[in-house]
Amino acid sequence: MVNVWLATALTVTLPAGEILPLAPADAAMVNVLIAKLAAIVWLAMTLLKVYVDTAPTDTPSTRTSAT
């Protein structure tokens, strides 16, 4: 990979420091849409959680045998 480098004398920066934006900022709308999508996916996945019934198991003993 080769990086192109121009000397600062050859770089055009007119007018000094003024840059027009390319488009209006839409970051707030994007974040809201992502948050809404995350909430919808969370709700769908929570509603889809299904617990499979298993056979009865022995209750664990808290006693130790006296041998």
C-alpha cells in the first residue's frame, strides 16, 4: 500500500478553514431508528423464549451421609 503525500504548499485550502457541509446532519434520526429497532427485536426475542419441560429430578440433598 502506498500513501499519497503532497507537500503543504501544493494543498489547496481556500477559503481558509471554511468548509460547507455536504448534507444536513441525520445522526439523531439514525440513533432513534436503531433504538426503536433494538427495542422491537428485544421484545420479539423475549416473547419467543420457550422453556422446555423436563422430567422430574431428585431434589438435591443438603445432608452428608454418616459413614
